[in-house]
Amino acid sequence: MPSFIPKIKKAIFQPTARGKVRWTVFFIIILVLIVGFYDSPDTWNQGANFLNSQTSKVGWLSWLKAPNVPTPQFHLGLDLQGGAHLVYEADTKDIPASDRSEALDGVRDVIERRVNAFGVAEPIVQTTKSGDSWRIIAELAGVKDIKQAIKMIGETPVLEFKEENTVAPRELTADEKKEMEKYNKNIKERAQMVIKELLAQKEIDFGGLAKKYSDDLATKDMDGALGFISQHSAYGELWDWASKNGAGKIGNEPLETSEGFNIIKVNSEKESGKEVQANHLLICYKGADRCDKDTSKEDALKKIQELKTKATAENFITLVKENSTEPGADQGGGDLGWFSAGQMVKPFEDAAFSLGTSQISDVVESQFGYHLIYKKDERQLKEYNVNRILIKKKTESDYLPPPEPWKFTGLTGKQLAKSYLDFDQTIGTAQVGLEFNDEGKNLFAEITKRNTGKLVAIFLDGAPISVPRVNEPILEGKAVISGDFTIAEAKLLVQRLNAGALPVPIKLISQETVGATLGQSSVQKSLKAGLYGFLFVALFMILRYRLPGFLAVVSLIIYALITLSLFKLIPVTLTLAGVAGFILSVGMAVDANILKSRPRIIFGYQ
């Protein structure tokens, strides 16, 4: 054992007094770096991006990638960010007194989701009661279009029932096809022009051309570096090209993929394990995953052991076609193609990779049943370090909108009489009951008839709140939504359904606007005042107490960094009063540091 190992162990596990101080300082430095970069993540990310761009230029260092850190923002309140303070009065005269509180909670929930969809961060929506009047107060910090926000909040909640959309999307028109073909032809010519410019260079500057021409925004500023890619990654077509051409090659013709036309540079290659080509014979039993047979486990084992005694490399595929319980095995012969580590369940994978070529395994059990595996071949896997310039082409999706997964059935909250919390009589789990009026009863019956065994989604304000499966036609206008609901979740769903079925009209009675310019001015003045105050306190501490004062200032900086990171992490919504409170807490920390730094002077003795 090297002589320094015991010293390191002793320093860690049996530190001296001085060692404890050093370890404490070390951990404080690490903590300060972590919270400092969390408070100002752009500082780290700029450095990381610069490092990544440099290492990508060095082939053997291209694997070294510094990660970017998240960039959460401070949550600013209404008085700092600007926005609107809105007060609504609810018309509850048509709602029984016992149901009014729940109905207002439902409307508040709808308003919260609406302002979230509008892009408002940290909205505050509250309900209050003043005498017999119910009011809803909404504080929308940072909202830009206040008129649009008011319009959106005041709309009646929309409850809709939708079914799966099975209508095929339309095809491109002749003009659209012609325009797309012309565009892609020009794009290919552009890619060929880039290759000519690349090959004409005396010293190849692939990264410079990537920054100039590539449409891949994620990699163009990193010289088009994709790093090491594997055969089964999202860049399988680029891997195929690299495999055929080898390391050190640059494509002299653009490679067309689904994304567009690629100009490829292969920097290096490395081995990354192996993959296996195999067929298998499956005998499943009752209770195994994806098995629809009634065969007992004992009979399945007996059957596959008999087949094992008969199996040879020559007759294996015939035995699979005649005996395997896997769907499609009678046609495909149990062919699994090529697969690498991690693509099969563990027992199957271990057996397949341990076999020699042209060998048949012993009986292998997995959650799908019993297997025999015939290993046909194996080969070494490689990964290639690739840079590319991507010239994107147009596809049909650029002309056709994505198909809607759901279509409206005509059934809305107007036909829903009520929803309520219910419990399963057998196992006591929470569920949600629905009752429709006469019109809704007939509509719901038609919907459930044509969607038996399928999904029907319930949407509130355009967002799905439940997607139950229809088990049987429902003809009486009463239905139950069951699932793994907690009582709280079921109550919330009832609340949302009733908010759409029994909307509470609301009227805007007060509006107070805080301008964004005023909010920004408040932020700048607050931060400037806090910074000046901190600098003056720090200067006083250092001049008055020298070294202890300097250490106290350092501790104040650490305190401020940790507190700011907590504001982001929790997160805390900062208001002008909150900023003042933070500055006041710094002042209190100064007092504490003075007491600790010079107790003898403060208490009047030497």
C-alpha cells in the first residue's frame, strides 16, 4: 500500500483541530460555489459552453462535456413586476347556500388554470366573503395584455366530452407537393454548394462552415459536434454512413435523412460492446405477461424441455413455427434481429450473450414464459465521433397541421345535471358519479355505444381533466368514473366538473393596474439601495474591526448567496416589502457578526 494512503485516511477520519478547520473551509468554498452558480447560472453556462466548444475541436477530448445548469428566475410579485389587481363579484343567487363555497372553489380553480395557460407566473387567486357577497381576487404579476386577461377570466368555463379522432389527415394538394419538391431541390443544391466550399479550403474549417450554414441550432455553435453516436441512436442513418466510410472521412455528397441534407465529418471511432443476432422459441403459461393461454406453468416447462431435446441448429426455426406461443412466430420463426445489451429482459439477455455462435441455450425463464434461444451470430459494436452540417428540408408536416387526437361529441357541461363524490360498494374506493339531463342522457348513450372499449376524454377549458375508458354502453344517463383516486383527487375532479356544469357568473367590480415601468424602477432602486447599504456596512466593518471585520463581511456574502438561492429554490415570491426584509436580515446578521467578532470590546473589557 502506498505510504500516503494511511495519511489520507487519518486526515479524513481522524482529523486534527487544524484539519477540521481546513475541511470546514473546503466545504464552505464548495457550498459557496454551488449556491453562487445557482444564483447566477449564466456565469457557469457561459464558461461551460466555451469549454465544450474548445474540447470538441480536440478529437480525444470531445467526450468531455461540461453540463449546463438550470436557469430558474426569481419570482417577482405584483409591485415589482407590474401587472393587474382584479376583484370580481360572483352571482350566487341561483346556487343553494350549502353549495356556494364549493362552487366558488371550482371557479377559482378554473381561473387559476386559465391565467397559468395565459403565461402568468405565480398568480394569486383568492375567494372572500363580505356579508352575503362572494368575491374573487386575482393578482396577475407580469401580465402584458390586461384586457385580454380580463376577457379570458370572465368567460364561462367550458366543459366538453370528446372521443378519439380516427379521421385520417388530408393529403398534400398538387400545388403543395410541387412547392415542397422545388424547395427541397434548391436545398440540396445549397448543400452541394457548401461541400464545394468545404473541399476548396486548403485547411478544412468544418466548424466555421457549421456556424455559417447549419440549421441544427443545438450544435451549430459547437462546430456541428454530435459527439459519439451509436447505431440505435436518433442518428442511425449518420452512423450507417460513418460505418461504411470510417474515421477521418468527410462526405463529398450530401446524405439525405428525414431531417434534411447532412454534410458529415467522422473524427474518430471506438468500440462499445457487442450485439447478438438470435431467434427464440417461447412457451408461455397462464399468469405470464402478455400470455392468453390457459397452459399451466408445469405443463409449459415440460413442453419446452421436450422441445429442447429435439432442437438443433438445422430444425430450430421449424420448431419455432410449429410450437412457439409468441404472436407471429409461425411466420417470422422467432427472429429477433440484432440486439445489444439493455434491449432484452435480463435473464434472456444473459443467456443470449453467453452462448457461442450457432448454439442453442438451456431453458430460460422470464416474465413472458420459458424460452429456447438460438444464437445465429454476434458482432462488435462501434460508436463514431461525428460533426455535421444540416441543411433542413421541408416535409408534409410543414404544410399539414398535426392531426387532432380528440374530436368533439356535442356533449357539454350544459347537459350535465351534476357530478358528485361516490364510493365503490365492493372495495370502498373513491369514484366520481355523473348525472345528465334528458338531452345529455341520449347524447351520452350514443357516445358510449360507439366507443365501448375505447377512451372518452372530459375537457375543461380545452385541457383534459379525465380520460376514462368506456366498459359498456350507458343508457340511463348516469355514469361512474373510477380509477386510482384518492378522496382528495376525486373531490377535485367533482369540483372541476361542476365548475363547468354549474358556472357561477362573475362581474369585474374593481381593477387596479401597476405599470411595468414602475415595477422595473422599483426593482432597480431596491437592488441599488441594498447594494450601497451592503458596501457601506462592509467598508465600516473592515475599517473598524480589521481582520475580524473582513471575516464577518465574508460570512455576510455567504449568508446573502444562500438566502437568495433559497428564494429561487422554494420559490419565494419577492415583493418590495420582501426585498426590504431581506436587506433588514442582512443588517441583523451584521449585528450577530459584530457580537461574535469582538466580544471584549463590545462588552467593555480588555
